[in-house]
Amino acid sequence: RNPVFDEAEVRRMVKDGVKRLTEMQLSDGGWGWFSGWGEHSMPHMTAYVVHGLQIAQHNDVALVPGMLERGVAWLKRYQDEQIKRLENALKQPKKKPWKGHADNLDAFVYMVLVDAGVRSPKMLDFLYRDRTELAVYSLAMYGIALEKQDEGEKLAMVMQNISQYLVTDDENQTAWLNLPGGYWWYWYGSEYEAHAYYLKLLC
């Protein structure tokens, strides 16, 4: 029996899933591999869960009050720390802790926070400056955030950056991204999700 064709079963699965995520939320508002003693929130896991909860809320799924807001607050604190590190890298001599460029995780967190109505002009600029350091998957995420903020000029450049990987076959009326390999073991190395987010950006 395939539960996808049973609306009541799908609602039950969603309710159970949200319940489990609620139970797994850590005391600081984020999500990690486990809760309790030694718990540790992780930015990718938190961004992934918050993004899913945002989609659930958009589809009228009931969430525990404050659950999503606490997750967003955790991501904002994480983003603020990354901005501080990026700014420290500009100082001479460099001030610790620092990092040299905005990364794929910054793009994911930025997109999720934009969906939550949280704006960060500083991270927007850092991601634009360092866009060539991003995987195509993450670059598409950044592009989606730019589109939602009406950043047309920056979005046009991001689309141009992505288009260098675009291959079209007029005879078969197909198109795909010929992505550089070697990163499949990282979340941002997924060809399938990179294509999915690029299509979402196009739509």
C-alpha cells in the first residue's frame, strides 16, 4: 500500500514528523544529531529543518508555538558570527576568529533567513563578492534569496555565473547543468538538488 495516495495517511505522517522534530529541537533552539547530554546544534541540520518547517507552515501545517522562531533565531546568531569572522579577515593583521570567504553553508542559511524575513545587507554583499567560491547548488540558493529581495542586478550576474554550466540539446529539446564533479559526498555536491534549485530559480 502506497500512503501517498491516502490523504489521511499523509496528514498522519506529517503530524508525526513535526512531533519528532519538536522533540529533537535542542535547548538553544537549533538541531543536531541528538539531544540531551552533549547536545550540539549544527548549522546545516538547523537550516535544513527550519527550511522544511517553513514549507510546512506555508502549507498550513500546525507547528508548536515558538518552535520555528527559535530555530530562526539560532540561524541568525550563526550568521552574525560568520559575518564577524568575515569582517575580521579584512583587518590587518587579521583578528581571530576569521575566515577568508563566504561559503556554501552561508548561502543556505542566508536563503532560509530571507524566507523568514531576516535581512542581512552585509552577508548579501559577502556572498556576492565570493559567489565564485560557491557550488552551483548554493549559488542557486543565493539567487533565490536575491530574487525575493528584488536584487535584480546581482541576480542577473548570478544567473550568468550559473549559465556557464548550462548545456542545451535543441534536437531533443532538453537542457541540463554540466556540473563539475568531485563533491558528491558533500550536501552541496548533489547534482539532482542543484538542478532542482536552478529550476526553482528559473520559475
